[in-house]
Amino acid sequence: MVMISAKDLEFSYKDKTVIKSVNIEVCKGQILSLVGPNGAGKSTLLKCMNGLLKPTKGIVEIDGKYIEKYSSVELARSVSYVPQAEPAAFPITVFDAILLGRRPYLNWYPKQSDLNIVTDVIKRMGLEKLAMQDINKVSGGERQKVIIAKAIVQEPKILLFDEPSTYLDLKYQLTMMQFIRELVDEKKICAIITTHDLNLALMFSDQLAVLKDGRIFAAGAPSILTEDVVREVYEVQSHIHTQDNKAFVVPLKAM
């Protein structure tokens, strides 16, 4: 079942077209990783998929319904978006910052069920010791985990992450991706992730879409990421190493 799709999508900034005839679809239980060099259009595409940017041409559908037909509350209950960076927050606790993710479901005050959802995600993401700290006093990596937790408590059908491993050390990059993978499998939702880390994309994705100059250069199962694709898209000579049926990219030299 297709949960989110883009059809013949284009987007332009003034006279410059940065997304060109993009077609993608993501089904229930799938993770799609958008990869490609800087300026390829990954973040812009993600914003079009979330309704933050209006495409110049083409359509975005969520559960077969045009994104324009969704009210702001309906969209917030269906799609959760984690940007590369968020502006400085008000001086509130980590717990309350995460609780803000429940806004689409709140009237005036959170119910006990809302508090339980936040508490559960805090535990699963290992944020218990930070829960009562001021959000503005935690480290960059910890703040990134809080932003991700806030998106997850929104309980959407579709998760959109723009470079979620930014600011995270190696352990928490893996922990975060494992958590997203488990969440997608457990809740039968889907996720689209932009990333520069090809190996994380290969490890955790069901699909890859490789962007170059605003177009999809290659798309499909992770096996589409070949040494030729890496060379053409990134201008890097590499070796694709396979172990235990998992592929890993070993960069050798820039061309």
C-alpha cells in the first residue's frame, strides 16, 4: 500500500529549477533514503513532500489524497518532519519540548495518555536523565535526539527526516537508525530520510533514490548503489564491499 508519493514533481526558486520531474512512492513498512551530493535537491524534495514548499509542477499524495486537501491538523497527524536544524527553543524542559509533538491531538491540556506516550519514547531513546533539563542547555547531539523524539510522539503515518544523524556520534547514529527501523516495522508506517551517509542508508533502507542535479539518477533496492553510480554521482572512486549480505561503500579517492 502506497502511503506517500510524488508524481512528475518539479520545484523552482525564481528561474532555477532545483527539482526536475521526480517520481517516487513509499509503501507501508518501508524506509526510503534520499542520497546524493550537496545541492542535489534532497532537502527541497523533502519539504515538497511535507507541504512546506509548493511544487511548481506535479503532485504529492498521502494515502491517495492530494496533500493540498489536508487541513493543517490532518497533515500534522499524518506526517512528521524533522528538519536539519530547529531555531532556539523557549526555556522549557526536554520533557515539555517532546510533549509539543502531541499538539495535533491536544485541546487545552495533555491527557494522561499523551504523557504516557512521551514517557515511553523518552525511555526508548535513552533520554530519561535529560527529561527535566532545560532544552537549551543540552548538547547538540542530545538536542537532535529530542527533536527526533518530538516527531515520533506525533504518531504520524509518515516520518520525514532531513539528515537525522547530524550532530550524533557513531553509537547514536546507529541507535537512532535502529530505532527508526524498529518503529517503521512495529507501527507499519513509513519513513523518508535524507542522508550523506551511504552506509547507514544501505544498512537500514528498503529503497534508495540517488539524486543528482535535481533529478533521480537511480532508484530502487539498495543494490542500485553500484561503484559506477558512486563515481558518476559523487565523482568518487569506491569499492562496494559485501559481508553477511550487507553492502558497504569504501571510498578510495576523489576524481
